[in-house]
Amino acid sequence: MVEIYFKALLMGFGLIIALGAQNIFIIKIGLQRNNVMLASLVASLCDVTLIVVGTLFMSLLTVTIPYFLPITKWLGCAYLAFYGLMSLINSLRANPKGWDTIRSALTAPQQSIPLSAGKIIVAVLFFSYLNPHVIIDTLIILGNVGSKLPNELKGAFIAGAATASFIWFFTIGFCSQKASVFFTNVKVVKLFDFISAMIMFFIAFQLATFDVQLS
């Protein structure tokens, strides 16, 4: 059981540690120093919910919706490619879009209007449950692996993958607060968007060549 826990922990880190839309949103909230611990908690719970559903109900899901896996796979590819393209275009702008609020929050905190807790929760739910990248990593890949384990080991698998999610989101949330001072520099912002774009393209390519089949 302990071995399954640590295997799930490592697998969870391998899948979750990717600069996708969900992670970038948490980082941006952290850079704004705006309820980032709440955002990290909600994102972690969203991941755990999908992992549990995938581990316990994957077989039922694929029988009920036979084309669920290939449809989600190609939707995920399209989503990641589009997001990567938008990030790449943004990195080439003289003044990257979407970062003005962050820079104003850092240079003139009294003039910035932080998001309410409710809006942050809704945004995290959107970036989690409507994000093919997250669904594929948690529900499909982790859920697919977990669903094939004996029932007595599924709890350890879920716990290991969930631990990876909690550690990752709270780490990037905390670290982004500490790194916020660097994002008053436009060059750093543009570099961040460029790196994000390259990661999105790489993940999209990996996903396109990955055989998401249940056997």
C-alpha cells in the first residue's frame, strides 16, 4: 500500500507539474497576492475530485460514453495549441496583455481592485473542470491507472496523487507571492509568456502522440 502511495505521488507530480492554464492562473493570483491560498485549495480539491471519479468510475464512464477518451484527447490538443499560440503572441507584444492589473497591484497596491473570494473560486473551477488538460491528467490518465488497481489499493493511489496536487498548488502559490516583485519588469513578463507557450506546444504534441486507450 505504501509503495502504491509513493508511485501515485510521483506520477501525480509528473503530470501536474506543467505550466498549464490552471497553474498559470494560480501563479497570477499569487503574483497579485490575492487570496492565493484559497485558489490553491480549490484547485487541489478539483484535482482530487477528478482523480476519485476516474479511479472509481472510469470503466462505467467509458462504457457509457464510448468515444469519451479520443474526443477529450483531441479537444485537449486543440485547447493547448490555442492557449500556447495566445501566450506566444502575447510574449511578442510591446506591452503584454493580461498583466497590467498585476503590475499595478505591485507598484500601486492602493489603486488595484482585488478579485473577491467568490470570483476566485469560480475562476479556479472554470480553469479546472472546463480545462481538457486537467481532465486528461487527472480523470483519464491517473484515473485510468487507479481504476485498474485492486479495490483495497485504490485509496492509497488516490491519497498519493492527491498529496502531489496539494503540495504543488500550495508551493507555486507561496512561491509566486515571493517572486511577484520581478514581474514589474516587462521583459520578465514576456519571458514568462514565451516559456508558457513553449510548454503548451510541447504538452499538445505529447498528448497528440499519446495513446489514451483503456485495456
